[in-house]
Amino acid sequence: MAERTLRILNKILDTIIAIVLILAVLYSVYSLWDNYQLYQGIQDLQVKLKDLKPKGKKPSFEELRKINPDVVAWITLDGTKIDEPVVQGKDNLEYLNKDVYGKYSLGGTVFLDSRCNKNFQDPYSILYGHYMEKHLMFGDLELYKKSSFAEKHHTGILMIPGKKYPLKIFAVLAVRSTDSYIFDPSQYKNNRQQFLNYVKMKANWMQNDKIEILNSQSGNYSVLALGTCSTDQVDDRTVVLAMYKK
């Protein structure tokens, strides 16, 4: 009797293990499919938006703003796949998981800090975008962590309605998400020299001549910070700093 009971229990245990393994396999297959759908959806959206990218010396955002009046700019970094519309929401949470069409998307949209002037006339502005693989969103900011890449690719374009601002990248940093120097737009405005000294101290790569231009206030320059999650630690952020003349 005991042996029979033991055989029955073993069969039940084997069945449970088989079910768990099958469920694990099914979950893995679903996760792969879901991840593929996510990335494919973002890639398809990028292709669609490229046709709406503003062109000419005085770029028009009319078509983009028909889709979403929150569109304020377009950012392009040379040598990368970063070529994205920029929105500004009512706060810094609105576009974390919403695409430019206003639909739910884990990839979100590149957005301007809600505390910054949408015409990019502030001394310091911040753009945020999710880190994603396959060169999507702000995933390519990770490339700048290699000095050899930053040395060769340190230009880009910021477009706003009617204007183009050539970008000159001058520093790359790895900071915490709570870094008040980098993620508080008022820090640069209130104490430029202290801010730039902090950048010198923290930078993985920088162009000192450009920092000195900013420090001397020679020319009407503003700073644009581009931030994304880092692959190093959960609370780390990769930040690329660029300057442009207004």
C-alpha cells in the first residue's frame, strides 16, 4: 500500500514538474514575442516619422504638430541613429510611456524637461529618452562612453520651428539619477562656473576648449543635456552635453 501511494505521489510530482516546465517555456516564448513586438513597433514608428522630419533652412513643424501639438523640436546626433521628434508634456511623466501619437508605448518619446523653455532659449535645457537596444530612442548615447567614438562624432542638429541650431558635443558623464547639478535646469544658470567645474570633475570625456568658451561667456551659447538610463547600474544615467549658439 505504501509503495503504491509513493508511486502515485511520484507521478503527481512528475506531472507538476512537467506543467511548470511547459509554463516556463511558454512564458519565455511569449516574452520573446512581446519584446519583438515592442521593438518592431518602435522601429515602424521611426520609419513613419522620418517622412515628417522638418526640412529646409527654416524647418516647419506644421505636419508634426497636426499629429501632436506637444512637439517642440527634432534632435539629430551625427554618427548615431538618434534622429527623433521631441515633445514637452505637462510634467516629466507624461511621455515616459506614450508615443508621439499619444498611444501607450514602453519606448515613450524623447521629451524636454517640463521646467525648460520650449523654444530652447534657456541657458540650459534637458532632453530625456529611454535607453533601448537596436539603436532605438536614446540607446546610442551609450556609444559616447567610448572616448574614441566621442572624438569622431561630436556634432548634431537641434531643430525648432523656423530655426536650426548646430550642436557641438563637449562632455560625456555617468551620473546618478538624483544628480542635482545635471538634472536641475537652474544650476547652470545660477552658477555657471561651479557647474562647469563639476562637469570637468565628472566627465569621462570632454573638450576643454569648449568648456572654456562657456566659462568665459564668450558668445550667446546655451547647453543641451541629453540623458538616458545607463547599462551599468539601475540608478545610473548616461549624459551627453552639447552647446549651441542662439
